[in-house]
Amino acid sequence: MSDMSSPVLLSARDSRGVVTLTLNRPQAFNALDEALLTALQTELDALAQDLSVRVVVLAAKGKAFCAGHDLKEMRAEPSLAYYQKLFAQCSQVMQSLQRLPVPVIARVQGIATAAGCQLVAQCDLAVAADTARFATSGVNYGLFCATPSVALSRNVSRKAAFEMLVTGDFISSSQAQEQGLINRAVPADQLDAEVEKLVTSIVAKPQVAIAMGKGLFYRQIESGMAAAYEDALQTMACNMMDADALEGVQAFIEKRAPRFS
């Protein structure tokens, strides 16, 4: 059960509209119990409607980023209906991250296992400490990481994903970067600075272009080539009609810095 003396999820926002959501169950290695999943869903639903948000950073307190589902909670109620409900709740949280109209950056300071590894894979971008490690370790306990496999297999190659899924073995941050699970692996004392580099670059770009682009990016990945190009050309044409895009092109023509709204 969750420690009710403190919130399981912390939320902070800066003046740029950068929101940091911090998993706050360090004593349980930030395992995704029902309370934490509910808190995440509530925050993501609110952020999806907030036009002032520009970037979301997903962080965690303690030694672990996220150890996956709370196995003690799962074992306490062994019924098919309960497990279907729990995994549906988690899957909804994961898809909500992708549906947000702003980029989501995972700030990974420690291990990310099973659904925790899924959480990293589901974020749009990920920066990890070079001491962090990643695994889809459910198979070690007789439970194939089926739902994590959805996000994992959309980030890394099939053989790399399958190896992680059937062995449950850890990979290092450097391996995770090489395989495409994360964008950067940096010394722990540089983690915040590296996240900030991405944040600074993103918030300098027009909000409409980022929102339209993120939506299109994931739609086209799941489409056939012809449908993807049709979607992309329509998105690009609509994006071009935005005032910031017209200003950006005019600035390029006039060889000056753009003045975005």
C-alpha cells in the first residue's frame, strides 16, 4: 500500500510552462501501485487540457526510477478481473503520455524495470544517469512483460527487445543509448543539465508546430506508407498556415532570427 503521509506524485511548474512530475514512492522503488497510476492519470488528463504547458519531465525520488508494478499489491488480489483492470489502467497511463500535445522527457536517475522500463520507452525522450540500468524482468518471476513489450518494441530493434523480454537481463545506460531506448547517458551530476538542454531547445520552438508534429509522428509510425504520407502532407500544409511558421519562413528569407509568438 502507498504511504499516505506524503503524496505519491509530486508536481512542479516553472515560468516557461515546464512541468516536472516526480514519482514519490522511494521506499517502494517507485513501484506503480494503483494510487500512483491514478495520480499519474489525473495529472496527465489535466495537463492535456492546459495550453500553458510546453514540456513535461517525468522524474523520480530515491535510488530507483521505477521498479514496475507493485508485486505485493498484485499478489494480494489474484483474480483475472483485477489483473485485467490493473493492466488496463497502466496501459491508459502509458497511452496518455503519448497523447499529450507536448514532449515528455524521462529523467532516469536509477533502475527502470518491467513497467518502469515501459515508462521510459513510452516517453518521447529519455536522459539517464550513466549508472542507471534497464530490464524487462518480469520473466524472471514467471510473468512475461507483455504490456512493456509494446513500448519497448517500438523503441529498439526486434531482436534487442526480444532478448530483453525473454532473458529479463539488465542492460546498461550505454547499451540503452546504443539500442535507442534512451537519447543520452550522462554522469549523474550532469543529468539535470542534460535534461535542461532538451527543454531549452523545445520551448524555443513554436508550440503549434511541436503539438502537430508529435501527433503526426506517432500516427504515421502506426500507418502504412501511403496513409502516413497523406497524413503528413495534410499536417504540414496546416502547420504552414500557422502564423509562427509563416514568420519563420519569412525570417529565413530575410536572413534574420524569427520572432515567434
